[in-house]
Amino acid sequence: MKLIATLRALDETRGAVRIEDVYDTGIDDLWEACTQPERLARWIAEVSGDLRIGGEFDAAFTSGWEGSGRVDACEPPRRLVVSTWETGSTDVGVIEVTLTPDGGKTILVIEDRGVPVAQIAEHGAGWQVHAEDLAAHVAGGERCDMKTRWNALIAPYREAPVG
């Protein structure tokens, strides 16, 4: 089983999950899949609100995470940065998405910074499922059963090194 996330500690309590993969679609299509609410709903989350820079939004991820966020940077079609916080929490995380064209394909990097170190493996497995669901979406397929796929990935992520 190929793990595509890397895990690293930022300090004693917070960490980062980084996903990098190549998608078989152009940069504009992948950008739309990562920024348009109707497309986001097909692979990662229901999103509603003000999606302009400085705007706040609400999100309900397929993984079960629910919370709010703010658009901090948006540089179409290459970079998106959002701050996020779980409903009822004051802890703020940052998700940064970068896209780079690679011929007719696109390299996507997602880094989620500020996840609890004690739950970093769980977040790594979750982000891998989301990345795989994105690949299925741009290929015209459906997302997988989140729980089943996450359960298949969690043991290897718990054994993965945290840098």
C-alpha cells in the first residue's frame, strides 16, 4: 500500500500533514475542483459562505470534520490558503494548496498545518482518502466509502515516521 502523505511535528502539540500527488487533468480543471463548491461536494466537503479573500465559510467534510474557515490567499490557478477551526474550538489550522502544471497533468500539494500531533496519523489517512477521492472525481468516478478506506490506511499511517 502506497502512503502519499508525510507527517511532521511543528512543536510538541501541533503537526502538519503534507500530500503530494500528480493528477491526470490540467491545472484549470484541478483548480476548479479545489475551489468550486459544487465540485468540492463531490470529493471532500460541503462548503458554503463567502469564498473571496477575507471571506468566511462553513464546511462539512466527508471525514466528519465540521467547522469554519477564512480565505487567506487565493492566486488562481496556483495557490489557495485557508485558515480553519473546528466548531466549538479556538484552535486554528492552515490548509495550503498549490498546483503546478506538468505537461497535461497537474502536481497538487496540500499541506494541513496545526493538526494535533496525537492525531497526526488519523489526519494523514484522512487526507490520503480525500486525495484519492479527488483523483476519482477528475477521472469522472465516485468517491470511495470514507470509513472503509480510512480503516485500511490507519495502521500504516500509525507506523509511519513523524519528521
